[in-house]
Amino acid sequence: MNELKVLANPLRLSILRELAKEPSYPKQLAKKLKVAEQLVYYHVRRLEAVGLIKVEGLEGVRGAVAKRYGVPFNGLLFKLKDPALPQWRSPPEALSSFVEQGVVIVVGSPDVHGPFLARARDQHLAVKLSLLLGLMGAADVDVKLDTEVSEADLQRNLVCLGGPAINTLTWRLNRELPIYFNFERENQIVSRISGRVYGEDVNGVVEVLKSPFAEGRRVVVLAGRRIEGTRASVVAFTQRLNEVEEGNVYNRSVIAKVVEGIDRDSDGLIDDVVFLE
């Protein structure tokens, strides 16, 4: 799990995405990402230490040696132990705009924030989402903390990762969701479609809706009552997207699913789901 812990930092995800496009020197990365060069060096060392990037070339610069880094994709996919990622498929019709327009994955901040004064612990789940969307051909995939989202970001396609207690963008969207979270009932999941209520920690939602912020854009919500439920939502989206596309069992025209996470190999992590509606 060291790789996932390292990638819990959004800047490291940005570095990884840039290196996936082409090998680069830290100085080049700092310029592209508009951050301090020393900060890039720090994060590059962390990524290299767990094998997510590797040195692909050396260059002598003023008596020193500069390293050019790249991403060993085969090694990365193996380390994530996610063979079910559909590497060959095109995005479903509801997400087709992601290919040309790109998408922003919004994760909750690890600092105390928002109306519930909560800390998010699920940033590492953005790794699977970034990989899947990249494999689908998404033009541009950015990852941002909910506390960093700008008005310009809201004009793009969005993926909200995490429930409304820890992700303020999910909280803003909650009233728009066909399956929403009831704060007055311990964050229970309530379906406006079926009228059913779900209260297990391993329950989560996968919902695709028109963006209320920008015409022609889409929002994907992957959220659970607790982190286990959010993990279940990500598993459903990344491994069983064809079933998500089928829509809610009570109304096939609405892409809004409730899932229950399952740990099939008993390793303490959710690796499969059951669709509850």
C-alpha cells in the first residue's frame, strides 16, 4: 500500500501525469506545474522510492548531473493490483465529453475544513480514477482538493470523490442528487427513486448527472457514508462500469446506483460490490 499512500498528495499525482505524457527533468516539471523546483525534487524522490517513476536519462549541467524521469506504466499497473481496469474500452455515452473536454477529480482536503470540520482520508482512491479516465482517452485529467477548486474548474466535467461530510463539493451537490445523503439521519443514503434508505458503512453511490455549474458538462459522484463506502463506489466505477451504465433498477433512464462493498479475498480491503439498486 506504500504506492497509494505516496499518491495521496495531489501534486504527486500531477507529476505522475506529466511524466506519463513524456519523460522530464524536475526543472521542467516545476515550470509546467508552476511550483518551486525544490518542492518537485522532494516529491520526485518520494515517487522514485516506491518505484512509480524511474530515471530514464542523465545530463551534465554545470558540473552536476540532472536526472530525467519517466513512468514505467506496466510496473505502475501491476503495483496497483487492479487487473480489472478496462484498458481497451471507450467511455460510455454519458462520459463521452470527458475525452475532448477533460475532467477534474475533486477530493476532500486532509485538513479540517467545511461545515462538518472533517478531514478526508480517501485521496489515494483518485489514483484508480486517474488511470481509468486516462485509459479511456480523457484529454486532460486534473486532481484538486475541494478547498482548491476555482470557478473555472466548475466549468469543466467533474468527478466528486467522497461523501458530503468530507468533500465540500459533494455537499454542494447533495440537494441535486437522485440518491442523496441525509445529514439529520447520521449521513444515511436515501434514494429519491425507490424511497429506500441505506445505512451501512460499506454503502456508497455512483451517480452521473448534468452539471449544475456549466451547460454541456457532467458530474460523477463517487461517495459513501464512510471511507469504506467510497471505496466501494470507486470499485464499482472502475471495475463494473458496464453495470453502472445500465442505470437504476427502478428507473433505467437515471444513472444512479447504490452499492455495497465486499472483501472477497479477506485482505481487509473492498475489492467487489453488490448493486442494491
